[in-house]
Amino acid sequence: MQKETFSYNKKIEASLNNNFLEASKDKDFCKLITTLKIDKDVAKKYTSSLEDTVAELHNCKNCKGLYECKNCVSGHVNYPEKDYYGNLIFVSKPCKYLKESLNQAKNTDEFNNQNARMKDIDLKDPKRIKLINWIDKFYENFDPYKNQKGLYLNGSFGAGKTFIISALFNELHINKNIRTEIVYFPELLRNLKDNWSNYEDKISYLEDVDLLLIDDIGAEKVTEWGRDEVLGTILQYRMDKGKTTFFTSNLTIEELEHHLSLTNNNVDNVKARRIIERIKQLTEKIELVSDNRRK
């Protein structure tokens, strides 16, 4: 029995060594080991996981945004750290695009979204005139018991899209007791995955609230579940019930359709088109291209 165990351990050691030698042919793999300051014996134990990290770092190098993230956990890199004993632990670290998007969800152009009011909207920018006129008219005429279209507002980063719609929502909630909800779409998907017990209640609420803003659609990593089961379900219900819905995005609606068609290297134009048709049924379209107010 001891001889068999010894032989088995030798085979494992040989396999680890061969895998490490093969991985060491990659200069990025060697660079990662140097950066971590770990010796060969430690690296051999984690060769496969280190190779995964190298692959994810390579994805990040060529990535243009969260919408095309190819990593296992969207917006994250599975990166190694040394523990107290010198062993490696792998931690999901957010990328620059995820950090930027989270800041976008929490911060605004002029003021915090939670406190935004229509009187705070900067009216001096001529590029905002069409949007401001639309917002004013909507505020005066909105009735939760009537079928009224919302807005698909796309445009440049930091132009004030979320702030302006937040101001409208806050005004309607305070002065007319309208139920409103703003969800940052990439964060919504992450929260639903992490809290399955609240899934049905959350979806039901988003389906039924008087006014819903789906913020920064197009910044998420597209999955069939997120597109069809979450977004598609919410939009179908709101379309059927005549619930007013808003969207903000850095993408035009044509770019969003292309974005929604790509899931895990598969292309599904039909399902992407289905989502886009629901958005068109629910909204009017305005583009806001202006200076980045977050600078």
C-alpha cells in the first residue's frame, strides 16, 4: 500500500511539474509569478488558476467596456494574493470599467441623484433644450392610470442623463405621490444572482412600480438569463400593463441591439430584436451629447 501511495504521489508531482513547465513558456505567466514574488514550488500548485488569471488579464487588456467583458465574473479579474502562510488565495477584483460604472450609479453631474430636483437642472446648455422641454411636458401631463410612453435617453458619458431623469422622478414622487424606482442595470443583475430568495419579489416590484428607470442599460455583460428572464420579463409585463418605463444608455438603440445579441460568443439576433421592440413600444427616443460634467 505504501509503495502504491508513493508511486501515486510521484505521478502527481510529475504532472504538476509538466504543467508548470508548459505554462512557463508564456511570458505573461512568468511575469505574473515575478510580480507575485512566489517561488516555483508554490506556483506549481496553482498553475491552472494562475493561467486563468493570465487569460482574464489578457481579456481586460483588449476590453472596451463591461458590455464586452469575457471574464468568468463580469467586471472582475480572479487575481491571486498571498496569505499569511505564503499560500495563494484568489480574489475577484473589480476592473476599471466596473469601478467607473459603480461611481456613475452613485454620483451625478450636479448633485446626488437621491436629492435631485428639477430646479437644480442646468438650463444653460443648449444641447439640453429638447430634453428639458420633453421633461417639463411629461411632468405636467403624467397620469399613472394612463398609458404614457417613457424615454430612451442615450448619449455621451457624464452628460447628465441619470441626474435629469432622477430629478423628474423625485419631483413626481414628492409633489404627486408617484411610486418611482431607479435601478442601475448591471448592479440589479448582480444583486439578483446573489439573493435568489428575493428574486420573485424584486421582479414583481419592478414590473408594477408606476415609473421605472433602467439606468445604464448596455453596460452589463449579456447573458441569456439577464436578457431574456430578467429584462425581457420586466419589459413584457410593463408593456402589457401600460407601465411607463425609462432607460439611459451610452449606446444608441441600434448599438444596444447589437450588444444584446452577443452572449458567450453566441449570436442571437432574434431575441435581441425582441427586447428592442419592447423598448421601442415603451419609449420615445432622445439623444443627449454634451460635456462630461464629472470631470
